[in-house]
Amino acid sequence: MAVQSGSVIASDVVWAELAGWKQPERAIPQALEHLGVTYMPVSIEAAVVAGTTWARYRAAGGSRDRMVPDFLVGAHALTQADRLLTRDRGFYRRYFADLTIVDPTSA
């Protein structure tokens, strides 16, 4: 489990995406807090990294299938954490090569 390896943080983007699930308003924050997940908003540095990485992606012909929030999650992990827990390994490895990726399905 990720919390056994150190602190687990989730950005405002992740919290917002989870809040989109049809749950009572406080259910998601309470569940994350219960699991030991700390809220950490995206920093200015991470926002700049996300924006410039997304712009390079689009300039290279990247489709609109990938939106800025995907890049915010990767940049947040790269600049404010030491790894990213995700099943979407290929995308994050390609655009955030220096980021350590942890796949929860193989843990």
C-alpha cells in the first residue's frame, strides 16, 4: 500500500475529479483523509511545467484527448512529490520521463 512507503498526497485536480463522483459532498474528502491522503494544491512551478508540457504535446500534433488536467497531475507529482501512483503508465512516462511511476495493479 502506498501509505506504507511514505506520505500520500493528492492535488486539487485529483480531489476535484473524485468529487465528480455522485457521492455525498463530504464523502470523498472524508475517505481520502481516512486513507491518510493529504491535500496539496498545484504549485505555480507545477502549473508552469504542466502548461509548457501540454503546449509541446499539442505542437507535436497531440490530440485533445489529453487535457491540461492530465498534465497538471503529472507536473504536480514531478515537482511536489517523488512518484505518481497511476495505471496510465505510458502517457506519464512519455511526457514526464524523470517521474517515478507506480502502477497499483502490479503492487
